[in-house]
Amino acid sequence: MSKGLLILVSAPSGAGKTSLVAATLKADSHLTVSVSHTTRPQRSGEEDSINYHFVSHNEFDKMIEKNAFLEHALVFGNKYGTSAAAVSALREQGRDVVLEIDWQGAEQIMGKYPDALSIFILPPDEATLRERLTSRGQDSTNVIEHRLSEAKLEISQAPKYEFIVINDEFDQATDDLLAIIRAARLMTARQIGDNPSVQAILSGS
């Protein structure tokens, strides 16, 4: 059994990344998500160790000193990081691991793991992005404007990713995400390494 896929999913705030990843995980039992560490405050309805591992800035910095993160980044004044040990353990079990990750973190991982599958989620247009950020009712007008400003920088990173999914129709976008992941599992290198039937056919036995 080879290692599971490492799947990077990035998007500007409000593009629907979290909802799409949740729907994808529900549809494909072989997928799992890595729960990130963050210093940002816990929002209403979020659960520690389910949505994020919520830690203090001091705890986060200690983890950096111990090289505990696969990647880490500062986003909107808060720190986010992915546990290297947790991701490695899941992949060794053959699980395909999804990282919901900022472009800064994705860039770090792409440099270390060129075989990582990278997917960027885009909104259909700026007006839709603004509407989604506003309808969440979680942020002030100033915060929303700041997020929209940051979104331009985030969106400019999309060409660095292997795939782009436009989240206009949610069900279609979910299907597109699943299609990309299923296609990655069928890549020649993985089929030769993992599939006994393919190995037998190729060896002529």
C-alpha cells in the first residue's frame, strides 16, 4: 500500500471552500481532512479539535520551535499551521488527506512535496464573493472590506495550482472536486504501484 494523496485546497475567504470540502468528505469515505492549529478565536458553532485545534500564540510558537508544522502562515493577523506528524500518520495508513490551506501554506508544501495535488476554488465573480461574506453575518463591514481586498491577492495565486474549480453551482463544484481526486487516484504511477490487476496485466502473468 502506497501513501495516500496529499490534497491542497485553497480559496479566498467566502468562496465556499469549507462547505465544498465538507461535502466532498461526505461523498468519499476514503478522504480525510487534517485539522489545522490556529490562534484565531473560536467562532460560534465551532468545536475544538473538530474545526480547528485552537491554541494560544505562545503554544503555536513553541510548536514552530519544535518543527511540528508541515507549514504555517499568518492570515488576517492569526496564525495557522498543519501538523506534520498528523498528516504523515494518515498518509501512511493509505488515507487521502485534504488540507484546507491558505496559498502561503500551499506554496510551502508544493515546494517540499511536488506530487501534492493542488486545487484552487474561485467564486464566479466579485459580487457573489461580497454577498457570501456579508450573508455569513460573522464579520463587521470593515473586516469584510479587508477580506475582499485580500481576496485579490489570493486569487492572483490561482495559476500556480494544477486545477481551478469555480464554485457557482455548489453541487457541480462538489462533483468537480471529486472528479479531480478520482482522476489523481488513477494516475499511472499510482496504478502500477497499488493495483495488483494492473501489475499482473503489465507483467504478462
